[in-house]
Amino acid sequence: MAIGDEVVDFELQDETGTPRKLSVLLENGPVVLFFYPIASSGGCTQEACHFRDLSGEFAGLGAQPVGISSDNVTKQSMFATSNQLGFPLLSDTGHKVAKSLGAWRAWLPGGLHTRRKTFVIGQDRRIIADIGSESKFDMHADEALEALRKHKAAA
């Protein structure tokens, strides 16, 4: 996937077991879809909490973060609750969405197939920004905010 590409609509369960469809999430504004390898690991917790800490800035731009990993609903629920995240965490247990967006890797041992990647998706389901770093956990939220600001200024 590249900037400007249209993301195929999808539906996954969130941390409460509620089905969430991308097109519905986008009704209120852009979605910052951030993929993380495993709920509750150190880096993933840092990343998710940084998104949480910047939630007011995302809301001010009309956007919302949405986390996604291959963890099941129960693990996503524990992760969301223990860190008081306040945004949806989607369970992509079959890697369908990760594969479609290029956030999947087959070669990594231990089952950590989800690649740390973030996509800023506009209400038209087109990619505004593609952010990738496996080790700079705070970079994802920071660069997503910058992309949203630039997108809003250009509109």
C-alpha cells in the first residue's frame, strides 16, 4: 500500500467483542490505524500509551487512533483496561488486515507476525500517511499527528 491507495473496507472485533467496520470508524473523521506485534509487551505498551497521551490532539484534528494486532479479544481487553487506552483495539487473529496493508511478515519466529506500522486513513479510505519503525515507539503517534496537520492545512 502507498499514499493515496484506497484501503479495502474490513470488519474486526474490538477489545469488547463488538464488530467494528473501518467505514463506520471513518464516519467521524480520519483513523490512525496502528499495528503492533503483541499486546502488553514493553514496546507495544509504550506505543499505545503515547497514542493515549496524545488523544486530545488527535480529537482536536477530528481523528481517532485505532490499534490492531493478532492478539485475541481477551488479550486486547486486558491490554486496553490495564493501560486505560480509551480507543478501540482490533483483533486481527487471521492476519487478514495486516496482510492486506503490508503489516505482516511470515519469517519471524515466535508468532510475532504483525509488523509495527501505522496508517493515517482519510474519510475516503485513502492512505494519507504510512509510518514504519520497529524500534521508535513514540514516532508513530508523533508522525501521524504531523501528517494529519498537513492534511488539514492542505484541505
